[in-house]
Amino acid sequence: MLHEQYYKDYGLAIEGLARFHKIDPLVFNREVDDALPLDDILSPDPDLRALLEAFDKAKVKLWLFTNAHITHGKRVVKLLGVGGSDTYLYELIQLLIHNPRGLLRRHDLL
């Protein structure tokens, strides 16, 4: 399948779709990732939240990486009930595609 080949070649299917088919990644995200019925699949995970809250925040800063767009990442974090003021969300898509030098970009705190 084409999306599998693009995923294999570029790490993200949308990279190949944008390069060769002029698919706008933000439109793709809105129509695909943001349209997924995640409310039916994901629910708060108290065990995961407890695990994350057990870290000593004075020693450890929690980072959440996603290869999806920020809106999708925030939605998943919210549905799982694990986001908080001490969680930073970074988009690997920004790191891998839009920032070839590999420099991370800080987004707003969740």
C-alpha cells in the first residue's frame, strides 16, 4: 500500500503524501486524525496518571512526544486524563519533517 511505503520511506505517511500528491498536512490532520472517533476508544487511565504523578517533578520533567499534529496529541492526552501543567508536548512531526537539524520546539504547556 502507498501509505505503508511512505511510512517506511519517510517515517510518516503524510510526508510522502505532501511531497508527491500535494496533500496539505494540516487539512489531512483535520480530516483524518482529528476526525477519528477517539472518544469511543480512549478513556481516562487512572493507573497511567498515577504512574506519571509518582515521578519527583523536582528531578524529572515529563515530556510527551508524538508523531501526530499537536491537536491530535492534546486530544489523546486529554482523553487519557494524563495531561497537566507539568507535561510538555512536542510534535515529532515538527522535529522530523519541518526541522531537519533536529532542534526541539517547545509548545504551550498542556
